[in-house]
Amino acid sequence: MSANISIDFITHTFKGQTDPTLNNIELKIPAGERVALIGRSGCGKSTLLHMLAGLLIPTEGCVRIHGHQVTRPSAKWNMMFQKPSLYPWMNVRQNIELGLTFAGQKNPEKIDYLLDLVGLSEKAEEHVQSLSGGQQQRVALARSLATSPEVLLLDEPFSALDAFTRATLQDEVARITGQEDLTMVIVTHDIDEAVAMADRVLIMSANPGEIVGEEQVDLPFPRDRSRAEFSRAREQLMTKFDSLVGDVKPAEIRQTGQSKALDDSKQQAA
Amino acid sequence: MSATPASLNMNTAREGGFDWKAFGMSAWRGIGYPVIGIGVMLALWWLGGWAIASNPDTESFADFAPAPAFSRLLELTANGYVWEASAPSLARIGLGLLWAVVIGVPVGVAVGLYASVREISHVPFQFLRMISPLAWMPIAVLAFATWDGAIVFLIAVAAIWPVLFSTAQGVRRIDPLWFKVAKNLGADGLQMLRRIILPAIGQDIFAGIRLAVGVAWIVLVPAEYLGVTSGLGYAINDARDTLEYDTLAAMVVVIGVIGFFLDGICVKLIKKFSWHNQD
Ligand SMILES: Nc1ncnc2c1ncn2[C@@H]1O[C@H](COP(=O)(O)OP(=O)(O)OP(=O)(O)O)[C@@H](O)[C@H]1O
Ligand SMILES: [Mg+2]
């Protein structure tokens, strides 16, 4: 079952800093929507996602899931990170089970189902260190799903993977979130990823972090990257992104080393 | 070790049968090298014994040499004296280490987890750590009603630091993401400790215990010079007083052998609790 998320005027200033990292962010995400959050490096995407997960409490404003204020992490809103960060002393099954173990539950059928869902039934008893990067990230995904979350939060979950594995996993996660009826928020540097996975793409500006625009992606799943509609949607998003946050002066880029991934994807598109 | 068998072995390996060369190499590594090491050690001991025996001033210590020591060792093993002397020492070591772990691991975890605890404890711990465990002797004797209590205290005081610091270091090396993920999956404090922290630092704890066993074993002998009338330290002291140098040397061998095996156990445990690159 999915949940609606409401972000109510979040402003966040990190300790020891004077300027806010996030400024007055207001956002409603209806239940079951897949949202992608794009913006330049350091604009505060991860910060915002951590707040949705209850791993960070904003200095002003609040996050509500299902109308309830998020004040601490919960297995009901689960976050997946760029690194799979599996526990190497547990095998694949034990890793996936962990959330249930914490809750004092046992549900072998569910774990079997999840293993099947992420295509790792054969690897259930294996050590996680013997898996490939893509397989490890699949285990992390299954682990996030084991506690039947209503919200799945993804922080650049596939950026460390090769292009083929990445595309496969993007499609799989998009399929699974639909199938399991989850609300999804994905943070990404990759415009293609946003177009491949999201119903709606939010564009964030930096200093301070604000949501400055959004773009609807109305394409059916699974999304075929070779189709003209896909390219058109990507083009449209890119144009919007450039007009909103793309006017970074070259000196600034050199100074901070920002926005490399976005520039890369721009070049690919050109 | 002529060139012929080696080349023969190589041919066998090439023909794809059992790899005699690799087998030979690993057997040589596993058995041959240690044998050389032991041989050199015995040779030096024998030379030392010979030098003592051939010097009129030290002649009376000649029993210190390997031959009398080993025949004495056989005798003492057969009549149970070796076990009689070792058992109390092992019990004291065990108890001392137990205290070191019971105190060192929780404190180490706290030091590793909390910067405030780390900063508060830094000066006191570094200060206390530098005090030779033997310097505690007079205090131990005053503070404990029994000699045994005092000895266990001295061992614990020596053994706690490696356990504590190794634990703390292990905790600090834990990937912060492991905490985040576990919290996100609903772990409470106790579950975090039991399912994440302790398994993550198991090998660090046992690496600390391995070092602790080393220092505890070193502290044991002088500590057993205190009041008690049992244990390996006492046996050595007693042998010296009664001028039985063969017994003295035999007990030194016993100490070395037991220490070696204790270390071996620790290495096994470190491996068992290690999760790095397991296949
Ligand atoms: N714990 C912290 N203390 C102080 N400043 C922080 C902290 N965490 C993040 N920041 C700052 O907040 C800003 C936003 O960081 P955040 O990690 O959310 O960016 P991001 O958009 O996810 O970047 P990236 O795309 O590189 O992951 C950055 O300028 C960062 O330096
Ligand atoms: Mg980030």
C-alpha cells in the first residue's frame, strides 16, 4: 500500500552554517506516484531525502507521510543508498530478512517472493561479498521491500553500476514500485534515469535548495529508451533544466567541480 | 633438494595430474620452514648451554641446556607436575582476560561510538595505560584479600588496554551507512549492538584479545612470584631457589608452548569472526 507525502515548508540550516541549505520547500506527492529529484551536486537532494526518511529533522517545517509527521526512521519509509551497504557477516537471505528480524517477525515465504522478485533465488544462501555490484544492489532493494514499506526512497542507487545493469535495474524498480504499489522518490544525477523511472521530475536549484520547476513524464511503463517519445521527453526536461538551473558560470563549475554527471548526460544527448 | 625432483614435479604438473609441485611447496612451507625455525632456536639454546657448561664460573647452571631440560620435562609431564603448575596459571589468565573483556569491550564500544566519551577518557586512559602492570603490585596486594585476587587484577589491568583500544578502533571503522541502514530498517539500540556493531567488530575484539593474551602471559610469571604457591611463575621461582635448573628450563618451555597454543586459538577465533573477503 502506498502513502502520500507532504513536505510542509521545510527550511534547513546545518549546524555552524548561516545560510540555509534548503529553503522553504513545499511539495505534495500523491500516493503511488514516482517522483525524481534532479539538481546539481550539493544542492541538497540527499538532505531532503534524509528528511523524508526521518534520518534528519529539518530546522523548520516538517514532513508528513499519511498525514503523520515524520520524526524518526521507520521501516515504513525505506531508503536505499548509492552503496548497497550489505552486511558481510550475513548471507543474502539474512540481509533481506533483517528488517523483519528487527521487528521480531519471520516470513520465509515473503523472503522467497522477494528473492524471486529481484532474480536472486539461486543466490539466497550465498555470501554477499561474492555478488556483483548489480546483484548487491538488488539485495539492498529486496531488503528495503521486506518490511512492506509504503514509501521507497532512492539516493542515486544505480550510479555506481555499469550502463546495462543500471538500465535493467531502473526498469525493474519502476516495475516493482508499480506492482507493489509504492510511492517512490528517487534522487538522481542522470536525466535518462529520471525520464525512465518517474511520473514527475522535480528540478532543484542550489544555494539555497529550492524546487524551482517540474516536468511531467507521461509515458507508459516499461519505457523504451529507443523510442522517439522517450527522446522527446528527455529533450524537454533537459531544456527546462538548463533554463532553470543551467546557467552556472564556467568559473563556478571549475571551482566546485559540480555538475559533471549532468554535463556528461548533456553531451550524450547532443 | 637437488634439481631433479623439482623438474620432475614440474613435468607432472604440466601433464595435468595431481599438482605435486604445488603440494610439495605448500608442505615445505607448512612443515619445512617451522622446522628450520625450531631447529635454529634449539641450536642457539644448545650453544648457550654448552657455553655455560664450559665456563668454570657458570658450570653449576649446566642443567639449563636442552638435553637435561627435555628429559626433565618428560618426567614432569609424566608425573603430572606440568599440569599441576599450569592449571592454576591458566585459571588466573582466563579470569583476568574475562575481566578485561567484560570491562574492555563495553567501554571500547562507548569510546568508539561517542566522541564525548572518547575525549573525556583520552587523557586518563593514555595515562593509566602507560603504567606498568607490575607497578600496580603493591596496590593490588593491599586492595585484594587473596593473592589470587591480586594476580587476576594485575593480569586484567595489563590485558584491558589492548581489548579496549582494539574494540574502540573497530567501532570507529564501521561504515556509517551500516548504522543508517539498520536504523532505517527499524533497529533499536540493543539490536544495533547485537546484530550490527558486535558482528562488525568481532575480529577487532579478538585481535585485541590476542594482544591481551600476549601481555597477560608475560605479566603472569612475575605476578605469580607474589605470595602464591602454585602456578608456572611459582614453579620457576621455586626451581631457582632449589637450584633445579633443568626444571626451570623445562617450565620455560612449558610457558612458551602454552603461549604458542593460546595465540593459535586467538588466530583461529580472529579468522572465524572475520567477514573480510570470505568465500
Ligand atoms: N552534515 C552536514 N553538515 C553540514 N553541511 C552539510 C551536511 N550534509 C550536507 N551538507 C551540505 O549541504 C549541501 C547539500 O548536500 P547534499 O548532500 O544534500 O547535496 P546533494 O544534492 O545530495 O549532492 P550530490 O548530488 O553531490 O549528492 C552541501 O553543500 C553540503 O556541503
Ligand atoms: Mg547526494
